[in-house]
Amino acid sequence: MKEAQNGEFSLAVRVYIEDTDAGGIVYYVNYLKFMERARTEMMRSLGFDKAAVGGDGQLMVVHSAAVNYRKPARLDDELRVSATVVQCRRSYLVFRQEVRRVGDEELLCEGDIKVACVDGLTMKPKAMPKAISEALKIDE
């Protein structure tokens, strides 16, 4: 179901009726849900079972998302959703993500998702837990 290669994590996702509109096409916001699952499972694969919660009261929250929708996914398609950390800073990460159809590998959706670490009470930026920043460190 999941795999990591060359710093890229991927997750297989099947399109169910609940993911589609009346025409059997994946509703646009569901691509963001698929991406969230891939990021969460990537963190889980690194040993962080509660990806949205860091130590000492930190929360990992989506700060911004820039998404391009290229082609539609349809009911019963099998998708591969990838997540790669492209920036790792003191208080945030940027993930590059893609959704491709399994079989023809056609790119359906892509995006850059910025995830910030904030204090759970004040919601102000806070340094990421050391274990997370070390596990996700990349060359920049």
C-alpha cells in the first residue's frame, strides 16, 4: 500500500463513489484529502504515529496549498499519491505532491503544500520537534 523511493513516499488510493460527483469524477477537494493521507502515512512510516501533533504542545497545520488540477480521476480508478519534502525549515515543511493514475501514470493533480509547526495554544509559529526535523532533513 505504501512505499518510499529516493525520498518520495507514495500511497495507493482507490476512488470510491463517495469521492466523486454525480458524473463519477473525483470532486476537486478530495485530491487534497488524498494528499493529506499520503503525508500522514509518510510521517507514520518515519515513526510519527500522530503526524498532526508534535511534542511539547506543537501542532502541524497546513499553512497554504498551491494545487494544479490537470485531468480528472474517475470512479474505481486506482491512484498513486506521492509526497516528497522539498523544504525543511525551522518551523515549516513544504511537500511536493502528485496524484497519478496507476497503469498509465498520467499526472492528474499536483501541488505544493506548506505545513507549519505552531504552538497548540497560541497558534504562533514554533520550532518543529527535533526528531521530526532530523527525520525530514533534506539537502537544499
